Amino acid sequence: MAMDMRSLAQSLLLYRLTGSVALLGLMGLVNAIPGILLPLVGGVIADRVPKKKIVILGQVGSMMTSLIIAVALTFGFLSSERAGSWWILMLASVVNFASSGLSGPARHAIIAELFGTDQVMNAISLRSTGYNIVHLGAPALAGLMIDVLDFELVFYVTSGLGVGATILAALLPMTPKGEGRGGSVLAQFKDGLKYIRSEVSLLFVLVYALTAAILATPGSRLLPVFVDDILKVGAGGMGMLLSATAIGALISSLAIASLPNRRRGALLLGASSVLGLVFVFFAFSTSYHLSLFLMAMVGLARTARTNLSNTLLQSYTAPNYRGRVMSLYSMEDGVTSLGGFIAAMIAGGVSFNIAGVSVQWAGVGVQWAVGGFAMVLVVLPIFTAIFLPRIRKLE
């Protein structure tokens, strides 16, 4: 719930403070650095120490950054009257991504330890179901808070929710330290890469999952521009759009939880293609009600894609390598931030001067940027099914 509310408030606050699509992209770029690099370290740590401890530390880091933003808003350090104060929001976002990057592999890998590989798809899907029940109301609540009161209340609430989440994480059973405790962090990481290269199916699923995530990024990361400039529905409308994704995601999670362990590779490719097609229609929609329906379909297809990717990776990975494999999967947040930066530059354009050489790009607009990425996502699964049948045949 804290993540949902913060995600909406943070991106919309940055856009309201600056009115800049480019700075939305810059936030994606600076988040990409810890989001890509730190999960690699987090994966090694997850195979060396109990994963519960890492999850708790990551939760504390996220809670503290929300509190910093809230206090900065209360005392006026972060406001439209203070030119350039958006750097506080940017820095807090980087620290939050660093916490998530270090704890993400443990957060994923602990599931199989708690439930066993035979039940991992059910466990992942049911966890997703719980999340999406909350997702039905959390973004809409955040949007209402912003419209009626202001942004700072959202960040105080997310800080309080972070405290509650930390307490609940402390109640999880302690899992074993794992078998990857010997040697340096670098040696353990190299050993993990060697393992992944030897397991071709894992390598293909990882590369495919990260590529599909980048292509699906712009529709989510550039949503503040759609709600303020195209659909003109404000923070409340943005909250409703995000809550609509939860309806489709909830249906998807329950459906996947009930499926047998068969043809999961083919289902992954199908869900990705549907996600791309829906984002194509969303990109060019000017109707709020049509966009609500399309976002519900986004939730359905995106949840199927992420749950199936996660399940395949955990099911086909040896237990003593699970943290390191999931560290690469946890890079998804980082690479999607990088994809958001690229999409923002394509949409809003860039202008700079290096050694007397002026470079200017007017941009294609957010609709064509989102639509273009989505069109590639439609055809990617088709080419994958033809040229990498190993993924399609995964059970």
C-alpha cells in the first residue's frame, strides 16, 4: 500500500513542481543506477544470510525516505517557491531504489523457501492477489488525499505504513542462511553468472523478462503527463486509473494460482503480447472511461507476465543459487527506470551543446513514445516463439 501511494505521489509531485517530462525521465535515469547495480550485490547477500533480515532492512530504508519527503514538504524545503528543490525528491527516490535493490532478491527468493518449489506459482499468485486487493483502493486514496489536502499527507501515511510493514516482516519465520556463504562477494557473484550461463532456459527467461519490462515501462512512468495534459483528470483520476489496473490484476492472480504447472512459457509470451496491444490503444486514447477499461486490461496482462516470469525462474533454479538468479530478475525496477528515461527523452526531446556542437531533438510526444514501445512489445513474443522455442516449451 505504501509503495502504491508513494509511486503515484512522487511522480505527480515532480511533474507539478517542474512541469518537465525530461525531469520525469531524469528520475528514471538516476533510479536506474542503484536499481541495476545493487540487486547484484543483494543477490549474493541473500544467498549468505537469512533473507528475512534483508527484507526488514529494506523496509526500514523505504520508510525513512518517505518520512524525509514528508518533513521537507512540511517545512517548505521542497516546494515550487524554492527553485531547484526537486533535488530532494530525486535524492530520496534514489535512496529508496537502493533499499529496494538490495532487498529485492531476498524478497523474491524467500517465497520458495517458505513454501517449496511445488507451491511457488500458487504462493506468488496469492501474494499478488493480496497486493492487488490493496491496489484497488490505495492509488485512489492517494489521489483523493492530494486533491483534498496535499502531497505531504500521503508521505506521512506511507511512512506509517512502512512501520507497520516492518513489524509484520519481523513476524515471518527465519529461513536458513543458504549454502552460498563461502568466498568473497565477487567470487560468489561470478559463480552465479557461471551457473546462469550453464542453464540456458534461465538465461533466456531472464533476458526476455527484462526486455519485455523495458518495453512496457513508458505507459506507467509517463502516466502523470496523460492524466494532467491529455485526459485532464488530475490526481484523483490518476488514482482511479491505477486502481483499475488492480481489478484486472486480481483476476489474473487468482486465475494463475489455479493453473496447473503446464505450458507456462507459452502463457508468458501470450500475456506479453496482449500487454503490448493494450498499451497501444491506451497511448492514443483521449477518453477517460475507455482508458479506465484499458488500464484494467493492463493489470491483467502485466500481472500474468510478471507472475509467470517469477515462477519459471524460481522453479528452474537450484536452491543455493536462487538469491543470485533473483538478483538479476530484481534488476527489472532498474532497467524499467532506464526505459522510462529513454521514453521521456524520445517523447519530450533533448537539447544540449557539447564542444560547440548543438544537438536538438524536438520529441515525438508521449503518445507516440508509449505507443511505439508498445508496438515492439506486441511483436517481441511472436519472434521469441519462432526463434527461441525453448521458452515457449517451458512447463
